[in-house]
Amino acid sequence: MNKLPSILVSATFLCSVSFAKATDYFVGNVNALGEVAKSVKAGDTITFASGDWKDVEIKLPDLPGTAEEPITVRALAPGETIITGASNFRFSGQYVVVKDFVFRDLTEVKDAVQFRSDSKTLAEHCRMTECVFDQPTLYKPKGLSTHWLAIYGAHNRVDHCYLGGKSNLGTTLVVRVNEGAGHHRIDHNHFGPRPELGENGGETIRVGTSDVSESDSFTIVEENYFESCDGEVEIISNKSCENIYRRNVFDRCAGSLTLRHGHRCLVEKNLFLGHGKPNTGGVRVIGKDHVVRNNYFEGLRGTSSRATLSLYCGIKDSPLNGYAPVQNARILHNTVIDCDSSLEIGAGEKPGRRIYPKDCLIGGNLFSTTNREIMRTGPSLATIRFVDNASASRNPPHTKDKPIQCRQVTVNWMRDSNGMMRPGISEDFRASARSHISDDIDGDTRPTFAAIGCDEPGASGAAFPTKDTVGPQWK
Amino acid sequence: MNKLPSILVSATFLCSVSFAKATDYFVGNVNALGEVAKSVKAGDTITFASGDWKDVEIKLPDLPGTAEEPITVRALAPGETIITGASNFRFSGQYVVVKDFVFRDLTEVKDAVQFRSDSKTLAEHCRMTECVFDQPTLYKPKGLSTHWLAIYGAHNRVDHCYLGGKSNLGTTLVVRVNEGAGHHRIDHNHFGPRPELGENGGETIRVGTSDVSESDSFTIVEENYFESCDGEVEIISNKSCENIYRRNVFDRCAGSLTLRHGHRCLVEKNLFLGHGKPNTGGVRVIGKDHVVRNNYFEGLRGTSSRATLSLYCGIKDSPLNGYAPVQNARILHNTVIDCDSSLEIGAGEKPGRRIYPKDCLIGGNLFSTTNREIMRTGPSLATIRFVDNASASRNPPHTKDKPIQCRQVTVNWMRDSNGMMRPGISEDFRASARSHISDDIDGDTRPTFAAIGCDEPGASGAAFPTKDTVGPQWK
């Protein structure tokens, strides 16, 4: 254990000052870590030496930060401490901020970075920020499943990180769900390209697992940029309850935000931009009481499980790892432009999976396609209520079996600086006296008669994330 | 039938001009009505003579207004055409505006004013505005049940009216619900005092009936002022699905906004001000998937079915007119100050009515009482999730059976010009990374970490209705 060692002073004067009683522990190798972890107190900093840290086990248990005086665990210089190889990095405690590390070419270890130090000692109110997880060269050993980052505990945050290039089996970032914990926030990250895996296990984010999928996680995934996350059909795999997916951009991702298990999730104000790339999808809904509102979808080419709005077929008395029937889904005020399959109700039908979505409300959505059918459905629409939807397509909406109520409108789209198409101000189509929602995709307040689609014409709010506004600032 | 008759010209020049091709029909007595109704076209006006119209049958069927050119049916001078006694007033058609009438001391007729001309001919896109319904003297013949105003059809509106003083059996204003219709709006009305009836049937508003309560009505009741509406335990009786009750003020009303039947209703941004009057209540929840959020409750003295937040007991395999079990209720970010019974989960228990609320989320609420218990519950809280609630009470929250998670906080309340108490700016208690809702009671945007209670500190939006801002402007 070194306190303000000479190596640090020689490396940089700026980082080495000890303020008041706070101490900056410098760590040159893993042997010192045990002592540092025992000595560190609220307000202290642990600084890792620059260079490659290969095949190391880093463990910082029970760090006692506080809200006022968090403990910082950082690289000496942003991006110059590189954890690599068969390494793992675990920490736990309260109010710990981990920042400026690079995790590169991680191999072999199942959960490389963990918000816990052992199975019973979890992180709370901890944060990982300004870190990079990448894999510049293809790495795909047969049968090896790993996760780069696993969030445990409660009230943790991962923000302003870059995670891209994972090519082997296993979800990039997983949230482990326990009853009574959760409340995590994953925001302002750049999820870079992930190549197609060719099998299940190529998700970019998974929140929960089927066995705990009836538990609340209260996790928020917001303001992230997903770029060509093509690992598999599920870009994000939701497997718990009460999560929010909000204001993310999905740019050319060959998959869907999939509510695979769990109930009562909210998907709102996201941009899904397919640019005509094959297999690009939107939101797939499975389970009860999900809300999908105020989203924008354009140029998506997926169908069935990758349809823009895919309400999937369920299994009767489904086991936890099966397909819970869709019930009471609320698909409200979304805008869908030039998508191959805008809305599928009862996608994924096959023998043994034939419970059709039930008691759903499809309201205030605006569809626009040139020559594709808007909707494909299974045989049973009896309990699906269509209210105040509009179509700006040449072909009126239809299904094989019955027409759906859908207002026919004409729109002259104009593209804005976020990349979204918005209707001209004179094309102001209003829903009837039923505002399903309080605000629009920009956060603008909705009046009693809300505009159909995701956008309330007029002043718009904050810009959406771009590759430049997410990820580490030092990168 | 008179076209621009001399009586009108002598009464006023201002109202008698016929613009372009529009005609102003003057009606001096009911005999002329049939001919007028047949002749009237889009853009025309039908003007009723001043004076008392006693024991009359007024019927205006199938009036062919359009969105651009509505048909106006009005009193010659606001408030001087008085329909009274055993009268009724029925109209139907499209885009008709009825305005400036007084309906006073209505007797005997079951539905005095109707948005239909007969059982098959209903009003659509019609509006009743700037009218008064009152009863200056007590009228309570035994067994006689009447409604003053019945809304049928679709897309109709009742606004800026005064309705007060009904003392006999029967709901003041009823909305008749049919599958596929609805979408009404009831707004900016002043519901004046209604004395205690002493039995069921003294509601001020009822939306639907038990037999159609599984149908959507999509009715919005917003920006109304309810003053001492004491008729019975239900100020408003919701008996259909998908209705919104928003930004109303309930001033000293000895009852509750009751979600009696139906599912998926939203109760948000209302002020319930009891001022310590006995039996004043808040919101009673029965049924599935209701949301009660961003409301403000103060000084309420009701308990059980009149508790501030009353989640009622249900009946197993309930018939439509029974008590559907509460399921998936979301009670979010309400503020409850100085109420006798802030939250009752499983109120109304009795033999045969013992299905306790299930799968509910109680989140982000702020409770403040001096010396009363916050919560009373039945035996089963297993599936009720308490998240991020806070108590500014001296006594920590408790139940008979188990403690509930509730943060203890200190608040110095400040009363604002709306009559609401708001926490001082330094008392900013935040919910964890889970914003349940997009905005607050004022319409202010909620950040990721939302303030506990109904109010996001800082700039506030539009003022709430007062007696001066609702009802007819001429009154």
C-alpha cells in the first residue's frame, strides 16, 4: 500500500494533492489492493497506474463512501489504465465512483466487471462513468459465454461509457435483479457496433432473467446511443418489471427492444432509425401492462418478432421462461414512417403459442408507408381497441380479416436536426377528447386534444443523443 | 315558423342580422320547433324568446351542423330564457351549440335535457355551454328520480355551465355509455352545492352504468369546480373504462371521486380541499389498472369508502354491479396533508367482500399528518409494492401488521395562491432513479429523479379553476 508515493508525484503533480483529510491512494499493482480497500474512507480516491493490467483480479469490497463524500476509483490518466485479458474487476460498498478505465479484449472471465465483490456483498449508490469497454479484434471462442459488465445491488448508475465490439457469446451489459433492489440508471452511454452472433446470447443489454422476471427492477435506460447493435433479435432484453426505456436512439440496429419477460414497463420517446437496413426492428411486446408511447420509428425493415410494433403471441399457462400473453398493452401516439411491418398483432404464432394479445389499446398512432400494408394480425382482434389512429399511406390500412378504424390523412414531412420527420404545422391532426399522455417525444405539454403521432407541433425540447454527446468525454 | 320576425327586431337589432346565407330562426313557442328543425342548415341559428318556458317539450332532431359551420341554439339574451317545470329539452345531430339557457326548478321529467332526440337519434360533436341548471327552492318528492342532464352519443362537450342545488333523487349529470361512442368532455363547469340526499342516487356526475361498465367511454372531466357536492358518498361515480378526471377542484365535498366500476381510468392533478368538513373524501378505487397520480389532498375527514386514498375490497367472481377486485392500481406522487385516513388498502371489508387489492404500486407519495396514522390495511399486503414514499408526520407510518417503507422527512409548508401547500425549495425530496410520471400537478416536466409528492419545485403552470373562472361568463 502506498500513500502519495513518489511514483505518483513524478507522474503528475496535479493528481497527487491530498485535500483536507481525504487521501489519494495510488495503486501500482494488484497486491496493494487489499490494504487500500481496508483503509479507504469516505471522500478518498484510489488511483490506478497507467498501463496494461493483464490477467488481473481487482477486488475492492465494502468501500464506505457517502452521498456527500463519495469514494473515487479512477485511472491516473483517462483511458491510459487498460484492464485486459482474463481479468475481472469487482467492487462493492456505498457511493463509489469508478471512472476513466478502459476494459479491452476481455477474455475467459464470465462477468468481467461487477457491481459486487462477492455473491453477498453488493454495490449501492455506486457509479461507473467515463469508461470504455471494447474489443478491437474479433474474439469468438466456441462456447465461451461472457458478460462485460454486470450491475448488482441497488441505485447504481452506468453513464457516459462506451461499450462496443463484443463478438463472443453473452450479453454485453446485464442487470441482475433481486426483489427489493434495482433502481439503476443506464444513461448517456454509447453502445457501439456488435456483430451478428448467429445464436441467442448476443443482446447488448439484458435487465433480469426469466426466473426473477416477475420482480420489479425499476431500472431506467435513457439517453443512450445504440449503433449497429446487431448481435441478435433482442438489442435490449427486458426480463423484469417496472423498467423505463426512454429517449434512446437506435441507429441501424438489426434487432428490437424486446420486452421479453416481465410486466408494466414503459418504452417512450425513443428514436428507431433503420435507414432501410435489413432486420432492423422496433419494440416487441410480451407480457402484461406495458406502455409504448411517443416513439418515432423510421425505415425499419424487420417483420414478425422484428416488426416495428410487434405484439407477440403467448403461451397458455406459460412457464416463466416461455411467452406470457400480451394483455393491456397501451400503444399510444407513436409515429411510424416507411417501415416494412408497422404493426403486427399476434406475431410469432405457432403451435402451442397461440394466445393472442388481449385488452390492448392502440391509440393516437400515425402511420405512413408508401406501398406496404400497415398491419398484420392474427385472427382475434375482438378485445383490441383502435382509437384515433391515422394513416398517411396511399393504401388505406387493412387486415386480411377486417378493416380497422384509421383516419386517412395527407402529410408533407419535413426532416429536423434530430433526424426526425415532423408533419408541417398546417397538418395538425388531433385525437378526440382523450389525451392519452401528458407530453410528447420532446417533452412538450399535450393539450386536451393531443396531436396524433409522437410530436406536438411547435416548440421542441432537448436534442436527442448523438455519438458526440454520449460516451466518455475524453475519448 | 318565423324568419327574422318583428318581435326579434323589436327586441334587439344586434341579434337579428342574417349573415350571408345563414338564417337566424326566432322561436317564440314550441309549436314552431318542428318546422324550424326541418329547415335549419349548417351555420344557422335558432334563437329562443326570453321568458319562462314552463312544462314544455322542446325537441330539435338531426340538426345538420358541420365543424366549419355549427348550428347555434341559444337564448335571445343569456340567462333570460328559463326552461322550468315538467319540461324537457332534447336535441340531436352534428355540431350543434346550445347556449345561454337557464333550466330551473325542473320537475317530474326523468332526463330533462338530453343529447339525443329519441333512443336512436343521438348527438355527435355537440356542445352545451354557458347554461345554468339550478333549483333555488328545496324539491324532494318521495321516490321521484330525475337527471337534469344526460349526455348521449359521441364527441360531445358540456362546458362553462353552472349546475347546483339539485335536492331530489337522481344524479345531476349522467353520461350514457355505448360501445364505440363516448369521447365526451366535461370542463370548466361549476357544480354548485348539492345537499345530502340520505340515500344512493345523489351523485353529481355519473359516467356509465354497471351493465356497460366494461366498455370504454373515453370521457374527460377536467377543470371543473365542485363546491359542497354532498349528495352522497360518490361525488363522481365512474362506471366505465378509459376516463380521465383531471385538474378539478373539489371544495368541501362530503364524498369521493369513486371509480365504482370500470377499469383503466386516470385521476390526476386534482385538488381535494376538505377544510376539515366531516365526510370529505378523496379517491376510491375499485377495479383494474386505474392510475391516481399527482393529486393534492388536504384537510379531508372521511374514512373507509371516503378515505383519502381508498383501495376497496372486492368480491370473488363479482357480478357487474358488485365490487371488482382492485388490481394493478398505480398510486403515484400524490400529496396528502392533514387527512384523517390518508391511505386505506382493503377498505370496505365485510363477509363476501374480502378480495384484497393485488399487484398495486404505491410510489412517490408524500404524506403529512400531525397525529393520525397514515395507513390502515387489511391483512394482505404481499403484492402491494411501496416505493419512494415519504412521511412528514411526527408519527412514523405504520400498520397494525407490518411496517411500510417510508422515508421520514421534515417539511415547512408554504401555501400558494391556488390554496395548495408546497414544500419550501430547500425541502426537495427526490424519488430514486424511477420517474413514474412525465410531469407534475402544474404540468412542469419531471426530471429523472422526480420530487416526491405532486409538486416539482420551481416554476408552476396554469392556475387551478376557481368559482370565478368556471361556469357561464354572463352569470
